[in-house]
Amino acid sequence: MVESTLWHPVALSEAVAAQAPLAVQLLEQPVVLWRDSGGAVHALADQCPHRGARLSLGRVTPQGQLECPYHGWQFAAGGQCTHVPALPSFVPPATHCARHFETQEAYGMVWVRIAPGEQGLPVFAAEGDARLRKLNCGPYDVAASAPRIIENFLDMSHFGFVHQGWLGSREATAIDDYRVEPTPTGLLATGCKAWQPQSNLHSTAAAQVEYTYEVTAPYAAVLTKVPEAGTTAVEGWRESIALFICPVTPVRSRVWFRLAVADFDSPDEKLQAFQHTIFTQDQPVLESQMPQCLPLDLRAELHTAADKASSAYRRFLRQSGITFGVC
């Protein structure tokens, strides 16, 4: 399965403490995360190979190993069993091990890859821009497939209806033509324009806002938006927002947003509240869509020229061999 060779976000870095293991789920696989005594994060299948107990119910030893709650078997970072309390002198062989997954930390999150692969983490170019402040929003647990959520993120036609008075207005719903080009990681849509009553926290007037969308991985995307000059309380306002999704099951997802904004003064809670408002307007509509999995056959649903970014996204998923969350 192609999806298993990709990096996926599974938790905020701050949620993985040294004192206790954390249970997560990725691609229907239960996973346990923990930090060792040096602060590094590790991931194993959340199932003891001895009698199948959830390792996440256990503890992290003072030496930074993971201890099973049932019989106290201890596992090192790579999954090897190092100690069986019932047999103190027993040296566990290499076959006594739990399934191990690769991990890395980036964008304030822990990422896991189920199987070896060549593709790196989704790129978020704004991360390296010191002129922009970064913070995360979420997680949001959504009863929708990851591809449905990405497609909604790429869609401007719903602004005047789902986000009436915020990102759009029923009196200005026309979508001008925009450009879409394929990229190795998905697509790039440029020249996307929308009239918005309030495009961001600091909007002082309705404005024409120009968007750029980029799909950076099958379940990740980034938008940048620049409002007209003089329509925000912060001079030179611009922002970039990354959408990172953990595909929990084909029809359940865990969602985070990574914000990069030209605002170093507002409290985190205020910046997060705006993004929270927008996404919780989207969520009930996303959870209502049928089928829950995204149809890749372009004949399965109707399309117009305003939908060409989402149509390109569906073609990309099909060409990439993605099977999780699609039909």
C-alpha cells in the first residue's frame, strides 16, 4: 500500500511525554508513542507480541524503555524485548520483538512511517521564514476521509455558503478562472481570487484576497493568502496555512493546521480561534458527504471549471496509486 510508505502526522510533539506512552492510530494500525530518557520519540505497534496486550497501557521505565502492562516485558526503541521479569536470567532472542515504525519530529508534530519509503515529509516552505510566527491548531477528529478534507481545503466555491460573513458572501460567489499545474507531490493552483468579508483575524474591511494552493503530499496541502493592501490592521499582512491529516481509517481522520502568520503580538488562543471557527463550519458538511471516501472516477460526481483544482487532485491520487480513503 503506497500510503504506508509515506510520512503521516500522528500527534503534537508536546503530547508525547517522557512519563507515559501515548496511543494513536494510523492507517487502521494501532501505534504507541513514547520518549526515551534522551527525549527521542519512538513508535511501536500497540500490541505486545507475547499475549497481545496494549503496550500503551504500560509505562516508560526510568531507562526509557517501554514496559508491557500485562507481564512487564520491556522493549527498547527498535522493538527488541530486553527483559522478561518472569525469567530474570533469560536473554530474549532477536525474534522476541514488537513491530517498530520510523519516527521524526517536524512542524511541532510527531510523524510516523509504517513502511520504508523514499518520499520525505510534506514541505511547508513558510516554516523557515523568520518573519512569520508558527503555531498549531487542532487536533480535530473528523468522520470523513482524508482526501475529502483535502479537496474541501482546495475549494473556494463554498466560501459564500459555508463561511458566509467570514470567507465569503452569497452576493459575491463567482469564481474567476485560475491556473492549475501538476507537481511531483500533487498540484499547484495560482491566481485564485475571492472576495471576502473577513479573510483573517486582523481584517478591517472586505477585500479581494489572492490564494495559492499547493498539494504537498496525498494528505497534506498548503495555502498562502495575501489580502489587498490597507485592508488589515497589520501592515503587510500575509499568512500561510498547512493542512496535515492523519488518515486514521478510510473514513476517519485527525486534522491539524500549522499557521505561519505575520503577527507576533496576538495570543495563541486568539489566532487559533479564527482557524477553529472556519474549520468547525466545514466539519458538519464534510461529515455529511456521501460517499465518505473520495470517488476517483471523474464520472462519479459532477464537475465544473470552478472545480478544476479538485479534479486535478483526484487525478493525482489515481496516478499515485492511493487507495486509502478513496473509491
